[in-house]
Amino acid sequence: PGEPLLSVTSEGISVGAAMLDARGTLGTTLEGPLETSQIQSAPNQPLRFESPSGELSLIGSSGVSIQAGPLGSVDITSAGDINLQAQNGDITLNAAQLTFSNLPIVEADSASTATDVFEVCACASGRLYLVSATLAEGCLNSNDVCGP
């Protein structure tokens, strides 16, 4: 008694179970959009989204939220560029520590003393670079880093 678990019509297939577990030895493929209110992994298992030959889009008309629990982290890795763009707002980085690795350093002239203290500078393009805190000119746009 109750609603059917599986219904197949010319309009489509409907699964009415409380949970749908789809498994395939090479993964599970869905053609077209997937619409759901929640996706979660099995307990103590990672949740992975992959599109090996195309684009992966997460779209939410009211926003998209990615959160990690108190023991987790969020990693974003790309073989190409990673772009953060806020068309009508700000981008806020809120952390106890913010680390920029491999920023170019504008060398102080030979008369300046070497130091481990640097200023973070920005080109007009937004590119960041470091200058020695002892450099008298400070954050003047460097043609070496910013271009002409």
C-alpha cells in the first residue's frame, strides 16, 4: 500500500524511494541536469564531483555554499587559472592567517641591507608583489613585475 517505488512512462522515470543508491563499476552517468535539495556522501567517505571531459557547474539562484566541518578543509585545485569574481559585491577572505606563496620580489638596490620584512604591493592590474621594507621607493609600480 502507498505510492509506487518505480514508475516508467513515456514522459520519464520516477523513483519514489526515500533514498536512491546508484552504483556502477565505472561510475554513474546522468545526462542532463540533476536537481535535488541535498547531496551527501556516505558516512566517513569523501563526496567527489568530477567531469573528466567537460565542465562542471554548481548553480543556485539564491547562492552556492561549500562548507567543511570542524575537522575538514576545502581544497580547490586547477591545472589552469582559478578566478573569483563578484559581479555585484565584494570578495571577502576571513582567516586567522592568509598565505601568498611565490610572490615576485622586487630586489632592493645593493646599498640597502637585506631584510626578511617585506611590504605587499599591488600593480594597477591587481597583481601582487613584494618589496623589501628597507627599499626607499616602497610600493612604486615595478616595470619588472607590473609591465610598462
